Amino acid sequence: MNEKHVGSDFDDFLREEGLLEDAEAVASKRVLAFLVSRAMEEQHLTKAAMARRMGTSRSSLDRLLDPSVPSVTLATIEKAARALGKEIQLDMVEADSTPPAPRAYGEHEVVVLRRDLPDLGLVSGDVGIVVGSYRSDGYEVEFAVPEGDTFAVVTLAEDEIRRREPHEILHVRQVTRAG
């Protein structure tokens, strides 16, 4: 077994492999896509209605909402924020100048979903595992079937998950993939 990275954190590993900047860019885009999607959901906006509000095409909005598309213009981000009644706040800080704030949930921690996500086939009370976190309050949570196969990996805000309580019993239900 290669023990080069045992005991180090994932950022150290990515930095040593020359992948940290790309990983942070992808993570930032995933958080941005998540925040826009969540605001659209809260305002009951369809993609078509959102694109109209932004004065852009549906395909441009799809690129903004697609976490796997890392490049998006500042103008598009600004249009999305305005269309949602929000504003963008940017700041430049010294690299690694302050330690990261303590995270509410650690990697591999068992968490419970607080709300239904019908598009993904998930319901409030489903149990997942934190597989990653973002500098903002975003967490990547994996939901799996008992055989260990991944059912869904979702970016969630801190207030959308909670810790499993000591005397809770798990419930089994039949699932089908959404879509």
C-alpha cells in the first residue's frame, strides 16, 4: 500500500498532484449551480421562466446550472443573481491566510436528509454519507442502496441535512431512479 498520503488532508494530496486549483474551480461552480438551483426552486421558477428573466437562452442557463461545465462568465452570474433578486459579492483574500472555519459535518459522517428531493427519488429521512464539503456551507452527500451502489450524490446546504440521533431507527423503502 502506498502510504505517501496517509494522515494528510485531501487538499494536500490535490496540491501535490497539481490538481488543487482545478478541483477548487469545479467545487466553486458546483456551489454556484446549487445556489442558483435552490433559489429557483424556492421561487418556483422553471428553467424557461428563469431564462426569460435573465434575458438569455435556455441553453445558456443550462450551462450555468450544469456543475460539470466549469466555465461561466461573470455577466451570466450577475444576470442570474439579478433575476433572482440577489446580488453577487466577491472578495479577494490572501491565499491560505486564515484557517478554514470548522465544518458542521465531517467527511464520512452519517447525515439525514431534512427535505424531499423528488427529482432525485430522495425523501426526508433518507440517510447519506458526507463525501465532501465546500468552503461555503455546501456538502456533497452520497445516498446508497444497501448493496453499496450509489443511488445519488447531491450537493446540499448545511440546513438541508442533520446528524443521525442516537436512538433513531433506520427505515427501508423501495426506490427507483428518478428521470
